[in-house]
Amino acid sequence: MKKNDTPGGLLALDVGNTTVGVGVFDGRTLVREWKIRSDRERTADEYGLILTGLLDGAGIDRERIGHVILSSVVPPLTPVFQALSRRLFGTRPVVVGPGLKTGMPIRYENPLEVGADRITASVAAYDKHGGPCIVVDFGTAVTFDAVSAGGEYLGGAIAPGILIAAESLSSRTAKLPRVEIARPARVIGRTTASSMQSGLFHGTVGLIAHIIDEMKKELGADAKVVVTGGFAELFLPHVPALGVHEPHLVLEGLRILFERSRGDAG
């Protein structure tokens, strides 16, 4: 994807509540990836300036990007990034949503309720690791998604992420401060901050382990666990049930969905 490469590169955009994941693919290879802050007040022009700077800094000519695929769980930002795609790259983006060929039957009672990022991550997890599998995504929320042995999206669980929990403690109580998200040295905290860190960290560890254990009772003990998201590395060493770490799972899923939307193999 350097300036002398042939056109046809793919830009994948994963618009979340906290960050926007950005990935550039050359064929099936993820060339570069970034995360930028998700801000509902920014315009397409403002996001365009940020993205142009990232591409230029990486030596990637935006004119070599011929396709864009977009997954968004922030409805007000969907048209913003659609406009960005048209203005900056001269192409209408493929948007993950109703009507897009995913190759994965959705067994939710109302399939329209499932977040695009959950389906995208599940598609990638099943494509790479087979099923049954459980996808754990440490985003703004912690999501747990179940995929059957036959590749069906079955549903899952949604819990507050550790950052939401920490912000809620500090914003809704008079004396509790903001604390760093980290594993404390001891479970028994000897300061208010370390006590909060203990409750946040070990509470999340217990939540993760319990939900995975209960899901395996329904899916089967052999269900693989695939982990992604910003806080995954914090918990991986401390929750034995967590399995394969795939930091770029949603971006990889977007590439797979783009290929399927065009009828490509894979």
C-alpha cells in the first residue's frame, strides 16, 4: 500500500462508542491499524483530516484505497463516515447491517437488535477458529457472543465494561475518586483507590469467568473462547477460561464481510 502500489486497497472502519478502529488492508493483509477517539460532534471533514494525517504518516496514498467497509454502533456517526468515504475516497462504503451477506444465520429473536460489531467479530472468530465458540469483546461494554458448531449466531450476554463501572463509581458517589484501571497488588485494598481497583478488577474477573462457564454449559465444554478488545490484555493472564487473543478480530471480520459482499471466496 505504498505510493507506487496498484489501486484496490480496503479501508475498514469500526465505529464504536469510545473509539473508531481503522484498518487498511492490502488483499488479506492488514497493513496498518489505528484507533481514534469516537466523538459524535466531529464532522466528516474533521474525521477526514485525522484520517488523512494517519495515512500520510504511514506512507499510504489514499488514492490507492478503492473500497471502504463500515461497521457502526453509533447511529449519528454512520452518515458522517459514509460522507467521509465519498469525499475522501470517492466510493460508497459497504455498511454492515440488514441486507449484507454475512454467511452467518442470526438466531436472535430480533436480528436487527444485534450490534454490527458483535456480528462482525463472530464471523471472524468462526472463520478463523470454527465452532462452537464464545467471543469475548472488551469494549465500552463487555460482550459475550455464542456461535454454534454449525456457524449460527445464537446470542450472548452484555455487561458493563470496567471503564464504565469505574466512571459510574466516581460520578455517582461524593467521595470516590477517579482511579487508574489496573490490577491492584492485593485484593484487600488499604486505600480508597486500591479498594476501588480491587473491586473493579476482581469483580470483572469473576464476571468473565462465570459467564464463560455458564455459556459452555449450553454450548458444550469444548467451545473455544476468542478474545478481543482494548482491555483484553489486562485480563488474559488472570482468567484461565480466556483463550485465543485476536486483537484485530473486528477489522478482520470487516475484511471477510467485504469479500462476501462481493462474492469472493473466503
